[in-house]
Amino acid sequence: MFLFHHRRGAALLVIPLLSFALLLGYVGTDAPGLARFKPTSVPRAPDFNDRMQTQLLAPLPADPKEETKGYHNYKAYTEHKLREITACSARGDCHPNADKVSGIVIFSSVWCKMAFYAHYNGGEGVWCHGVVSAAAFTLCMCFHTLTSSATFAPYIAHLHRQLGDMVKAIFADTEREEFGSINNFYGGSGFPAWKVFAFSYWAQGMPHPIGRPWTVLGEPSRDVASSELGEAWYSGLTADYTYLGYDLEPYADDTEFIPLKERPMRVFILAKRVQYFYPSWAPALFSHDVIRRALIELRQEFPTLDFVGSFVDDRNEEELAKFGDMELPEGVKNLGPLNATQFDAALARSRMVIGIGWPTTSPSPYRALARGTPFVNPHTLGDSGKDEEPDSWPMVQHDSMRTTPEPMVYSVRAQDYDGLLRAIRIALTTEMKPYRFERMEPDVVDKRISDFVNADWRGYAKLILEERKAGNETQQGPGLGLFEL
């Protein structure tokens, strides 16, 4: 009836899609909690017969408009889960951990909608699933309000009116139009601004009326990434952003590692689209010619060497007409589309992963390092940058790895042919031990999410508001203003 996930031996309560009416018997802002939910309108177990239970648990029909977009009708599913909870509460056989639920997190992000309903597994999608998993570890329920952009704010408000104090956080795309008016949206829609957090994969200027600590990140800002702060996620009222992050699955003991001598003489090029090799489309920090020449020269030393990757050309008709044929660099082999398991296997069987500039800040280099496969992280210098000063690089493919040292990460300047050759030669003959960042260890992520959920965000917001009204601005970021507690 419930979905239970065992994570490092702990039984977890995961209820991913629940309806606004979960606490049907406790409407208002002071809902006492799921543990005491005993709906008076539903008869107790002796009055339930099989037919009634079947009717109670039957899902609603899907919305054809949502199906055509590749998404399920989430409301039908959430109401189905509501009926399951109502039934188990009436029968008295809900899971024993139900009384330990610490709160509710509401998701209202287009990236999470894609991840949960369209199997999107890009960086944002991986992060969405990671936050849900970590929140479940702290027994914090996760609701989804995946409505259209025109209606999601009222639906969040409706949820909040039902669940009240149980709602710990609302993760939302605050750059969307509905968040543009503080008074009309935050103050007048039935939920306070301090519960709303801008859901941003990396550090960027997403608007929020309180300040940047209310922007949560999947990737750390540069100070966290360079200092490897582990559990740290904010520093009081002077915080820049709030780093939540995600862990890597499978965990270390279950991750495949192949000794270097058993791997084929192969380098994996990280560029999931053919068009990423073209500067008219993407940065293309290593050109066709650099890659072609590198393969030819290295094959004189390593005759069986292959450059491979998983590439698609998914341009539409207009783009095909505009840009014409696009080809891979000469000699590069296309493994074709790979699912997640196949992709991880390809990383584990390669001796190096080379980035060419795009996609940026992808989870793939983390997955490579965890399998003992080093990563070439290209960067640009601009007019004033220096190779020996990572903070001076204006563009880095994986910003969170700009200071990670060899032999895990090789920082190579864009189009630096000799630098690329050097990195590949070392990787082809030097075994690297599997490496995971401390900040991505499961226990660290769980602790960080738990601290976040249980922090006194209202208290922080109150102090900021008092200072702001007194004419002392302590925060940065777009959209600052007065708000209601």
C-alpha cells in the first residue's frame, strides 16, 4: 500500500504523490500531524467490505491533455494515494513509521515534473529524485503540484490551507511569471514567502523577496565546491545560496570498478548530441580537428585506441535546414543511445572521459569518477584568465570541479592540443582509484536535508524583515522586498 525503500538498512516511508486532502480531518493552518490523522467520516475496518475498498482505491481516469504531453495525470494518482491512506487509517494498519513523519515538502518545478513523469535524467532530474530520496530518509513526505503554469499557485495555496504547519518547504520555479508580484502571490495566495524556495540546479540569480538563502541548489556555489565543506549548507543570515545537492546511486559498495588493465583502450567523449561539436550550437571547447589529430597521434603509441561516445542528432526540420549536415569528428565511434545502466557501464569500461564544453555541470563526471575513470574538464581563459588560477576562468564545463586535482580531474584549456594529449596519455596508463566527493556521501546528504527541513526559516526571515523595515538591507539577489510572515 505504501512504497518502502531500504536505504542503508533503514525502512523509509515514501509517499511521492499525495493529494491536497491528505489531512481531511484537519483543515486549517494548525494541522497537528499525520500521526493523529483519524478521519471521522470514514468507517472503521469492520465496516469495509471488498467492494467498498475496490471503489475507494480505484484511480481516476487520466487527463488526455496531460497524456499527450508524455505526463501522467498526477491528480488522479495523488487522489488514489489519498484513498489508500484513508483506508489504512480506517483499518488501523498503516506502517508503524507513519507517526514519525517530520513534515511535508511540496514540489512545483517543471524539471521535477519532467523527472517524475517523463523519465528525464539530466542533472536537474537527478537532483529532483535525490532530494525526494533524502527527504524520505528523514520521513518527510513529498507532494507534487505539477499543474499548468496558470494554476499551480492556487493549488499550492489550497494544499497549504489543508496541511498548514506540516508544510516545511515549497520548492518552486520562482522565475516564472506567477512569482513576479510579492503582494499578490506570496502574501495573498495563502502561504508565506519564507516557505517558498527557488529551486535552482546551480547558483544563478533567481528572484525571491527574502534573499539568496531561499534559493536551493543542486550544485554547490564555488566556495562550497572548493572548500569541500561536507555537511555545511548555509551560514546563517549571511548565506549566499543554500546547497542541498544529491548523492550518487548506486552506493560505493555496489558501484562497478574495473581495473585499468582489464579495460579496453578507450576514451569516452561526453557530448550527448552531435551538434555539441559545432561552435554555432555549443561552446565546442575541443574542435573536430583537435579531436581528430589527437586520435591519429595517440594511435601511433596505442594502436587499439578508440574514441567513443553516445550521440544523437535530435534537431527539428527547421534546424536541419538552417545548419545542414552535422558529423562527428573523424574516427569517433557512436555507441548510439544508452540507457542509464548502459551509460554507467560505458564509463566504467573507459580509461578517460573527455568533456568538450557541453553539457555543463552534468552528473556524468561524478559517475565516471566513482568508477575510477578520470575526467578532462575544459575551460576558457578570456582576456585576463590564467591556467594556474581557476577562479579566473570565465567558463568551465563542470564548475564544481574547477579545483579538483589530478588524477581525478584534468583541467585543460580550450583547444589546447598538447594539454589534451598529455592528459589522455596519463589516463591511458595510470590507474585511478574510485573517487566520491564528501558532500555527495549518502549520510552527509541525508543530514543536510534533515537540517534544512528542520531549520527555523521563519525565524531567519523575521530577522531579515525587521532589518529591512529599519532600512538595513542584509541580503542580495533580485526581487527583494517586503513580505508577510
